[in-house]
Amino acid sequence: MREFQARIKILLFLFVGILITENTYSQFSEDFNDGNFTKNPPWDGDSIHFEVDSNLFLHLSAPPISSSSFLTTPSQSINNARWEFLLRMDFNPSSSNYTKVYIVSDQPDLNIPLHGYFVKIGGSADDISLYRQDGLKETKVIDGKDGALSSASVRVRVRVERDSLGNWSLYRDTTGGNKFVMEGVEFDSSYKFTRYFGVKCKYTVTRSDKFYFDDFIVTGDPYIDTISPYVERVRVHNNYRLSIHFNEPLEINTGQDQTNYLISNNIGMPFAAIIDSLNPAIVYLDLADPLVDGGVFQLKIVNIEDLLGNVINNSSFTFYYHKTTFNDIIISELLADPEPVVGLPSHEFIEIYNRTSYNIDLLDWSFGDKSKVCVFNDVQISSGEYLIICDHDDALSFAQFGSVMGVNGFPSLNNDGDELTIKDQHGILVFNIGYDKDWILESVRKEGGRSLEIIDTD
């Protein structure tokens, strides 16, 4: 039956043809009826690991080792776009055997840090989900139904849609047909343009020849960027180094030209400007003269271009430098024994407070007790602001109470008492406190979980 369908596909190809934009392949259809993947459109990457088989599928035929293989083809479709494909995997997917289909990528090599979006088919949850990739970091955007691919083999057709604003929709048909079920919708406008579409297969020794692709359809418009990049924030690492966080990746030559940056208060031009290798929207400036503690500075930026040639002219950004001292950040509240629940979530937390007149970046700060330490995320706490810190899995439970930062490995707070510390990114002690169960009356403790709170933060 499959061979008969392949012949029909060939006849349709001869009469209908495939519409391709000659230079950019912004839109394309690919069913491999021409018997190759080297043209119309051209696919490149681990080419020796793929073939078009006798049934006119794109087939992974890699050596029997545990590895991954990829192919990409040029694509600029992203606005009012639709991506569709048929995938067959002759095995039950697992955490070691799955497929990623990159619908948006700024790089042709899917093994290096890149920026874009992909659909992951398979994995430990046997699901189909949409992810965003930021360098090497992967963030789930649409969480598909767990167990959707829990079968001895997989034949699924997937469709992804995105409008011009960044609203995403994900659909699947696990029979391989066109009766799509919606997995979910979500908004994410982190990346607005793309250069490549691609597939990446992750496999073990016995699965290196059991991936098949067909019926790729990519439609939509390219993003026309006419807006200059801008500075989202400046982060001071120490008095000799700062980083500039732009809203989009920069062109490397202008981004790394130190003459394009000037800092007030006699600091002048940095002696080096370095674009982050994992995130080209970040530039590190190394200074010849140190920033003065408590100083307010103006950073002037000129002639910086984004990847499409849009230029920043005479932009300025105000930042400050403050050397953290003891008690700048304090623990203002903590909950060590949340059971039985009374008014608060059934999870441990601490709340911190910024006592200074400066905003403070918490990246790589740490919180811990005598047995365990967790590291803070890239979050800024403003002057006079409170921030709840808890385990990553508990963060949603505290959202109604204020700003929350969920961290991995939040220490378990001892009910009977503990020694808690906060240290800055250099390991310098900023705050410590020892608490005891007797701080709460025994009669009150029996009534329910009670937090300890500092009344006077001054």
C-alpha cells in the first residue's frame, strides 16, 4: 500500500510541482518525491546519516551508536506562519530517544547554542511539547499531554501555528492523519525572526535507523525588522566589569567595537567589549578605570547594529554601582513548619527585603543553611522591594502573595531551628540569622503553620 501511495505522490508531483521561493525558502513544501534532500529545498548538516528511502520518506540511517543527527534548510517563515510535518518513530520514545523539529532557529547547526523554538516529540513524558531555546537553555512554552505517544511505535502528524504577535498554537494527530487535537496555546514573543528550519534525532544504539519524516509544509511571512536594538538593562558584576543586555542579538563587529561605548564620570571607553558566546544579545565591557562605589553613571552607545543592520545612534542608559554590604538584603519572613496549614501554602519559603536605595541583581547569590545551599536566578530586586523565595515547584502557590522566585534545590528549613545565610555572587556574607522553635509559643504552633516575620526592617 505504501509503495502504491508513493507512486501516486510522484504523479501528483509531476503535475502540481512544489512552490519554493528561489532565494530564501520562506515558504516551502517537501515530500521527497524527487528522491533526494539536496535541492528544492536543500537540506544540510549530518547529510551522511540521512537518505530518502524507497517509500520516499526522509530516513535516518546513522551508525549504530548513541548520538544525535540533524538537518536544516533555510526558512524565514514566522509571521502568520504554519509548520506541519509527519513523523514516524519505530519505537516507544524515551528520555534517550526522541525528535526535535526546529521550526525557528537563528543557526544552521543545531548542536551549538542557538535561539529559536522547537517541537519535542517524545522524551520521558511521551508527549509533544513546544520549547524555546535560549543558547543552551530550553524552556517549555506549550506543555503537551503526557502519555500521548505511549505506544510501541509512533506515527504522528504535528502542526504549529504562530500569528504576527507571538501567539502560538500546537496540534497533533497521533494517527498520522489530519484530525488534529489541540495541545495548547501560549504567547511568547522572545524571538521574532528565523533563518532555518530543521530536524534533530536523538538516539541510542538500537534506534539509529528508526526515524522517518515526510510531508513538511512551511508557510508564512518573514519578519521585517526595521527597529533598532535597545538596552533592556545594565548589570554591574564588579567595579571593573559590567554587562549590557540588549533586546536582541547584535552584529558581532559593531557589538565588539569598544569605541562604540562611552561611560561618564571619567571612566571613558572600555578597553574591551565582548559579546557573550551563548547569548549574542549580551555584551561585556571590561573597564580600564574602576567604578566608584555609590556612583551614578551614564552609558552612551553609538553605531551598534542588530543582525539585520538596524543601528543604534546616540542611545544612553543610566546605571549605578553599589558594593554590597552586610544587611543590604535581609530575610524579613520565613516559614519552616507549614503544617497544619493556616492561611499560607503548605510549602516552606523565605521572604527577603532590599533595605538599600539601589536595585540589586541577585544572579549567582546564594541562600542556605548548614547542610544545603541554593543559587539565585537572574532576578533584580528593587529598592524597598520584598521577594518570596521558595522551591521551583512551589512558586505558583505563592504568586498571590507578591513577587516570587522559584529556585532549584531550596534548602529544607528545620522545624526546631536553623542557621540561615545569604551571600552575594562573590561569596561574601550579606545576612545571617539563627532561629529557634521557641520563638513561636507552643500553643500557637499547635494551631497551624506560622511564619516568623521581622517587624522592623530598618
